[in-house]
Amino acid sequence: MTGSDAGAPPPRPDCRLIEGRVTIDHLDDYLADLDAVGAATGAVVQAFDADYVVDAHHLRRATRLAARAIARETAVARDPGVEILLYAAGRRQIDRALRMGVSAGENRVVLVVADFGDVPNAARPSADLDAAVDRLSSAVTSEPTLGRFDEPSVREYYDVTDQELAATLGDLPAVVHERVALLDVEK
């Protein structure tokens, strides 16, 4: 980061969330379809298993922090979607973070659709988020998934113990939000 960038506000990419159900016959084909929408519209697209997403704030914060890491040239991943995944997972290991992704079969999903066009160092065009959301929504059976996470899965994934929950003033989503925010500290 240059001296002139030091006082610049952190990037806040426009981020839209699509929630619902999808049936994935072939995971590689599904991910290729997401990539094709991203390539055609300029959008960063990342799919999440909704069982691991505690709320919309979880993914919006992960998106903002990923953009900030890219702008500061401290990102681990070259792909902004993967960097979002790492922040949402609260960990730097891509293979462990992928567990938050979708799999073959019936999935409750949340798709992040973001515009990283104004994020320094992202090397992305400005995105047509409306077109991306239209194309992606057509393949998702709309239903609420945000805030309807699987508590035992979230607690196990983020290593949240009974003692930790008892010692905090917040609830499980607050602990997950903290994991996302603390990822920068662990770098």
C-alpha cells in the first residue's frame, strides 16, 4: 500500500445474496456454470452451504474483509471468491474452508454475488450484478436459508465450545462474526 492509499477508506464492494435450494448433479459442472456467469457479468460468485452461514452479516463482512485484503495485497488467494470463502470460514487453509462450499445432491445455499471492480489490486471489471443475480436466481429455488444454520455443524466447524459460549455476551452468530474478523489478526 502506498502512502496515498493509507488514508483511503477500505473498499466496500456491492454484495448481493441469493438464498434457496439447488440440486447439483455434477459439482464440477455447477461450479463451471457459476464461473461462466461471473465471466459474462464481471461478478465474483461464491456458493456456500447455508448450514454453515449464520446470517447475512457473516457473508457481507467476509466480502468486505476479502476486498480489504486484496486492496492491501495481503490476500492468500488469487481469486476474490476464494478469499471471501476463507474469510467466511475464519481460516487461511483453502482445503478446510472448502467444507463451507456446496456439494453434489440437494443443497440449501447462499450465493454471494459481488462487484470487485472498484477494489484496488483485484484486476476485475465492474460487474453487472443485476444480470448476474437474474441468471443465478433462475437456477435456485428461492427459500429463506439465512439465519437457519445447523447449530451443531457450525459449532463443530468453528470449534465453539460450551465454555466459550458461556463466557461471551453474544450468541453463536456473534462468535462466528468474531472468527471472521479475527482472521486478519492470525495472518
